[in-house]
Amino acid sequence: MSKQILHIGIDDTDSPKGMCTTFLAYKIIKRLKKENVDFLDFPNLVRFNPNIPWKTRGNGAVGFKISTSNPKKIKNLVKKFVEQYSDVKNGANPGLVFCQDENIPDEFLKLSSDAMWKLIHRNEAKKILSKYNLDFFYLGNGQGLVGATSVIGYNFEDETYELLSYRKSSQFGKKRFLDKSKVKEMQEKTYPNTFNSFDSKKNKVLLMPHGPDPVFYGVRGEDSKTLISASKMLQPKEKLDGYMIFKSNQGTGDHLKNEIDVNDFLPYTSGKLEGIVNSKPTVTKGGHVFFSIIVKNIKIHCAVYKPTQITEIAKELIIGDILKVGGGIRKATKTYPRTLNLEFIEILKLEKKSKLVNPFCQKCKKHMKSKGKNQGFQCVRCKNTSTHKNCQFITRSVKEQIYIPDVSAHRHLTKPIQRMNHKLKREKFNPNSSWIANF
């Protein structure tokens, strides 16, 4: 039989108490390698809107593209894995989608684009799947169908890679250990081709999760070759099960490309806005900063939280500054209206800052003293007088540039500074390379 293209999308198999959709993909792919299957690309790990309230961890879906002469057998095999390993009892709502066609329907691309920045109901995914009479499967409420459909339709305008290493099942839930100095050294040697592995400012390891999931560590970077060599530098003492490299949209700022509609300022929406600061920033007891901007004559409330450390920038803003900001919309509370929680601040134009000072005596080169309320000013040396204070411009401590959170506060999709002017180099997939390994 001739081989047929099969796209497979999986989402929401994990819960806060365990499992991991990437680990399930790793197990499935290990099994598929025993079948007469050709892998046509790296497995994809796509992070969607990080402001979804019911997400677990990074809101990521996985997808892979294969060719097979027995698609029915492969579908049944994958379905059994999803049924067996999804953590449904702890709240997972897995979705599994198959698209048996080289050409992916345009509706998949539209759903994927929308899922990057807003809430999508599972019924929207079901409508598309039913329209094209595609095979799909779900458990629980089926919310995972949104990610499973979207990951198949995702279009990589930018791409990064992540090598995820997995623990043996006997180690699940146990504390992870890595030599901090090795992680730091690895980042220094591989920069700028890896990112967000270590926070030098806080002397903190960033590539290890802390939950009970099967991932031991994940190295993120620009190409698979770098990730493999970087991983070898870490030398963990724990015996691992293996690793797999994913093509991803992590570190691309994907969720903030959309322009937020200020007339339809919906909670949990992600995106960006351009506006003018119209209130003096206020600082709360916890160090969080709040201010507002005017966008198309509409007042938008903005919040910058202390862990991001861009609070130091927000505090220095003044009325009239022109900004581009991006983040996610938080729903209104009794205390606050709907608010844009900022993930970056880009200062486009600084307003001039000034203060009134006592007039300067040009003869004596000293500031005059006040003679009393409404009585003007006089030089104490030469007795020259003046009636008004002078306007003095103050040098601003912030610049016209982009400010992003400290690396420890980055989300999966946050674009690191080193990638801001990154030129995309697409990596050609080699099915015979070391993109997956078992130890």
C-alpha cells in the first residue's frame, strides 16, 4: 500500500498533579518508530494563549506529521495511548485530532491564530472537525480539542527548539538535582543559541520544572545540534529515560502580536496596545505599579507586578509618555476594573520632565532666595531680584526602548532580549539525526 500523510494533534492530557503532554508524545513516538512510519518533521510543541484561566502550566499542545501505509492502525494505537496515560481523574480533558491530508483546511489555521490570543470554546473546534469529517477523540469535557486542532493548523512564522529530557517512572515526583555551576557554564558557552536556562542575576537554575511531571529538564534554543551539545554539558547524576527535541514557538512573543480591541476589552485576551500615559503611576504595598493609558480616547488600566522588575521602569513614567505595551487582560474585581497585566513596556517617545526652581543669578552664579510668599526672589549677595521661578528640565532615567521582565519572570512565550532582532534560520528536519534518544 502507498503511504499517506497523517497529522496528529494532542492536547490537555496532563493535570496539576502529574503527566505531561510532551511526555505522552515521547512515548507515542517511541512506539511508532517500531511501525512502518516515516517522520516528516520534528514533533511540534506549540504554546497558546497563556492567559487561559483553566490551563495547566504552559498551555502547550503537541503535534506530529508522519506518513504511513496503515493510518487506521496508527490512529487506534495513538488513541490507546491517550486513553491510558491522560490524567483524567485529576482534571485533564484530553483531545486527539487526526487530519489525513497533505493540505490542512484554512479553518485550522484561523482557529490556531485565534487560540494564540483569546478564549476558544471547544464547540468551535468540533464544528470544524465535523465539517471535514475528520477523526477525533476526547475525554472529559473535550476542551483539549481546541489545542489538538490548533496545533495541526499552526503556522511557524518564527521557530525555536526545546530538548526535553524525561525521567524514569520510578523517579516521578522526586526532587530533581542538577549542578548549578554546570547549568551556568552551559549557558555561557552556548549563548546566544540557547536561552532562559539560568538567571545569573539571581544565581538560579531555570530549566528544571518543580512539579511531579515526568520532565527532568528542558533546554531551549535556536537549533537541535546546539541543544544536544548543551544537554551533554549538564551531566545529571540521575539515570534518565531519554529525550526528544521539539520545534516550538517558545520565546517568540507569539501571543502578543495581536492588536487588542479596546472597544471589546475581553478578559483573558492577550495582545498589545499603543497609547499615551494619562495618570501618574501609583505603587502598592507589595511593590506592584498601576497606571493608565489613553488608546483611541478610551482609558485602559495597566498593572506591572513586582516579580517582573519592570516596576522600576513603570514608576518613572509620566503623563504624556507614548508607549507600546503588551500583556493579558485580567477580569474586573471589586477593587479593580478590567486591567492589562503588562509583559513588556516599549517607550516610543518620552515627554519632557521639568520642575520649577528658584531663579538663577547670572552675576553671582547662585540661586536666589525667596523673599516670602508672593514677594519674589532676591540674590543674597548682589541683591538682584526676580518675580518668577524658572522651569528646569530633568534628565529622565528611562530611555526610548523596550523593557521586558527579568529572565526568572519570563513566560514560555516571552521573547528574550537576545531574540529581539533575531534572523530566522529554519532547520531542515533529518529523520536520521539524534532528535530522539533512549538511554
